[in-house]
Amino acid sequence: MRPRYYKDVFSVGYMRVIRLSLNTIGQWPYRAFGNRSRRVRVLLGYNYMALATSVACALNFMWYAKNNVKKLPFVDAGQVYSNFFLHLLFMQRSTLPLQKKYQSVIKKFVLNFHLIHHEDNNEFSAQEHRRINRICKIASIISLLQLICGILGWDLMPFFINLNAGMFAKVRPENKTFEHCVDYALPFDYKTDTFGYFIVFGFNWIAAYWISSALCFYDLFIFIIVFHISGHLNILIHTIKGFPQPSSAVNRTERVTNEYNEIAFAELKDIIKHYQIIKEFMIEMSEAFDLTLCFYLAFHQIMCCLLLLECSSMELAAMAKYAILTFYVFQQCIEVSVIFELINSKSGSLGDRVYLLPWEQMDVKNRKILLMLLRNVQDPLALKAGGMVPVGVLTMSAIMRTSCSFFLFLKTFDDN
């Protein structure tokens, strides 16, 4: 199942979108491919700069919350905490291109595992490659729309609140300050001074783009890899379904039986080889993304509870600030879990498919090989967070149940 010759993965549109999008935040892993040009060094420096800026922002949020903990309204406090966790997530993802395991798995995906390298194996592989390409193209369009809507909703909502309140008029309302999507502890006035407001307003656009891009396009990249794993599993299942059947003649000669066993041996060898390629790649991917997935699940656990708590007041100010972010976080949690469940469900059916192979008609050698394969496919393949927690629908439902339960507990405690 190894590629017969090298094909350019970036001839596919969605792969160019991924590379370009991660380039805009300096996080495409060029070093994995041995590229150490001046442009790559500039992008690496840009990534370090964005990471350092995000660390400074997170520390600033902590300082701001500490100094204003008693006078900060509940709605604004939630905004500070949510931005803090978003920057933590961005910091974690910014370190991915610097990790050897991540570089290795991306290199293997681009140069070996992508279905473009396997489409010439047979007609079904070519069909599956075209189908996965269509799915990945749709996913990339959805991610781009999420990026645009997220940035516009996050940054423009406070702007329109300020505009509606008359903060840009010649005569401003008394005792009014500018609304921001993020508040900082800064040495200059940005809440009543127009120039200071636009400095923070402009910076928030940059920070929002960094965070939104890291969320949307790393998720998209993981989704694309998962779709290709699913495609490989479909090809493997199709190969098992098309396994050659023995002759139905009652009086088969020894020569016919030996020929069938030779064909069966070659087919079993190809099936095992393909299964090992999928399994080894998933193990490498789990090792590369285990901390990322673990951090991501913890992020959803905290943010789901926090955002539910903020929206529970049903105040206009709270809904204006948190409705879009709440929708995105819950939607992304469901989306990630459902897409990861594809692998669990497809790999779970492999055991039944292998058991239906005509093992009764095989010789002892082939039966032993088939038994070894059957033992290997009994455990469904799954990507695990922290090497322990399989990511799927059950994990997603547990996160949502826990978030809702904790939200109800905090809400009851607050009411009392």
C-alpha cells in the first residue's frame, strides 16, 4: 500500500487552504519537510512573537482580574476568564509546530498517508479519494465561514454597542465608557479616550484572528486527517468484502486448492499490511495530538459551563457578548466528537468483516494468519486524549452532561 510515486498533495485545493491559513499565523511545520529558508525563519519568528504576545495577554488578564475582582460586573468577569482560556488554548497550539512528533505525523500524512498517493491502487481507491476530497472541500469552506463569522461577531458587536450608545458622537453621553471585546490593564486610557479605544480595537482584531485561526484551522487539519483515515478504512473494508471465494465445485483438485491458498495468502498479506499502515499512523497521531486533545476537552468542559452561566441571566448585554461564542463552542464540541466517531464506528465493524472470510476453505498457514488478523481487529481504533480517553460521541455527551450539571449547581448556589 505504499505510494508508487510521489504526488503533490498541495495540488489539492483544501491542502493549500490549510497551509496558507496556518502560514498567516506562522504555524505550518516547514521544518518537518527540511525547509529552512529565510522565509521559513521569518514565519518561525512570527510564531514566537504571536506566542509571546499571547502569554503577555494572559498575564495581563490575570493582573486585570486581580485588581478589579471586587468591582468587576459578572458579565465582564466572564469575558476576562473566557479570553484567558482562549489565549491558553492558542498558546498550546502555537507550540505544536515546534514538537517533533507533530512534525513527524504531518510529514507522514503529506508524503505517504494522504489518499492521493493510493488512488492508483484500484478503481475503488480512486472513487474514495474523490469522495473524501469533496468532504474535505466542504469542511474547509465551513471552517472559513466560521473564521469570518467568529471574528466579525466577536469584534464588531462591542463596536455597534458603542455606536448605538453614541460614543462616537461629538457630545457623548455622561458616565459612559467604551465597550471592548477584551479588557486589559494598560498604562493609558482606552475606555474614554477615542485614540486609546482604536489602539485596543485594532489590536483585538489581530488577537481575534490569531485565536480564531488556531481554533478553526487546526481543527480543520485534524478533521481532514480523520476523513482520510476513514477513507483508508473504507478501502480496507472494500478489500475484505472482495476477498476471493473458493470454487464451489464438490471435487476440487489439490492443484485448485493450492492455487486458492496462494491467492488467499497474497490477499491476507495485503489486508494485514494496509491495516498495519492505518494502525501505526493512528498510534503516531494519538501520540502527537494526545496533549492537544486533552487540553481541548478540558477547554470545552470549562468554557461550556462558563458560557452557560453567563448566558443564563438572559440580559441583553450578556447575550450580545456571549451568544455567538457559546454557539461556536458547543457546535465545535459536537462536530469534533461526531467526526472522531467515524473512526470508532468503521473500525468496530472490521472484526465481523474478517470473521466472514472463508477460513474453512483455507489451509493451516492461512488460518493462523487470519486468526492473527482477527485478534488484531477486535479492538476498535480510536484517537485518545492523553493516551487514555477515546474522543467520540460518548466523551462529548459526558462533557455536556458535566457542564450542565456544574452550571445548575453554580446557578443554584448563586440564587441562594
